Amino acid sequence: MADAYPGNLGEEDFLAAYAAHALRKPQVVADNVLTGIFLTDVRYRGALTALLVQESVEAARRLAAVWVALTDRTRPVARTLAGPLPDASAWVRFARAVEEAASAEHPAALLRAMAIDDSALQSVEQLCAFEGLARFEVPMRVYEPGPPATIVTGTNPGTLLLSNTTATGNPIEARMSLSDEQIIALGDATGDFTAWAGDFLGAYIEGRAGAQ
């Protein structure tokens, strides 16, 4: 079928599958990686944390994908979600919109922008209260060209260095402390991004069902 989505699914089935699996995958992997980080040999902490960063970046990009799909209805929401994930520039625009809503103390403006109802109000309030969206821009750019090189410098706890080269040949890197606090915060952020994206897309899906 010309209008079929991945897996030869129809639009509604694709949206349901995307919400149930594509959005949740980063958190599922991140939760298991977190367990491994604190149970395995300390020598493997850098490699596992790099995998955690990768899943956190994907969760952030999927949150941005839901934002882009819901705020720009010039294409069907499902068709946008079936396409490539947004780049770091889209994340910056999303983070700016959240910052503006938070500064104006008007989280509901994000709901209006996405054209969804107040069932996701708690999620946009949490999103506006989240500090550090902008910090995910650099890790995103590091992963955009492909898997970065992973290096650990220092000890107790050490620093994770992720380095890559952009399409224009410029070096780019991201650094992260390997402290327990930083690792747990990254895992928490992954869960938050997943939950918010799921709530926003879920509100859209419920709205579609109610309109039929």
C-alpha cells in the first residue's frame, strides 16, 4: 500500500506501536545499563556510560520528534514520526520554546503549540521545571556523525570523553563525570524524556480517537 507505514501498518496502528515501542526503547535500555554500571567491574563504567549517553540522546531526539510532529501539522503526525529523527538544531528550537514558556510561567502554552488537551498538563509543567535541556545539544551533535570515540581520563571517578568529527571536518567532543550522581541524573533524564514524549503523543492519539 502506498500509504502504509513501516511494517505495512496503517496510520493508527503505527502511532500506537511508535508510542509503545520506539519511544520506550531508550528508557528500557537505559534502565538495564544503569543496573550494569553499578554491578559490573569499574573498568567497564566508561563503556556502559557511553551507551547510557547514547540512549539518553535518542530519548531526547524522540521527544523533539514528537514536538516537531505535533507543532507542525503540515504533514501527518505519523508521517513525520516515521521519518528521520530531528537533529540538534531542532532540539535547540524545542529547548528555546520550553524556556520561553517557563519564563512566562505559562507551561500550558506548550500544549497549545502542540494542539493537545490538558491531559498532558502535568508533563509540560515538569518539562518547564527541568533544568538543563540546553546541555543535551553538545552530546547530540557528537552522535550525529555516527558513533563517537570513547575515552576515559582520570580516576575516582574519572571523566568520559566522547569525540567525533562533524560533516564539515570540525572536531567536537562532550565530557561527562563518571560520578554516581551524574550517571543517575542521566538515567533520570532519559526516563523523563521518554515519559513526556509518551504523554504528549498519547494525548494526541486519545484526541484523535475522541474526534472519531
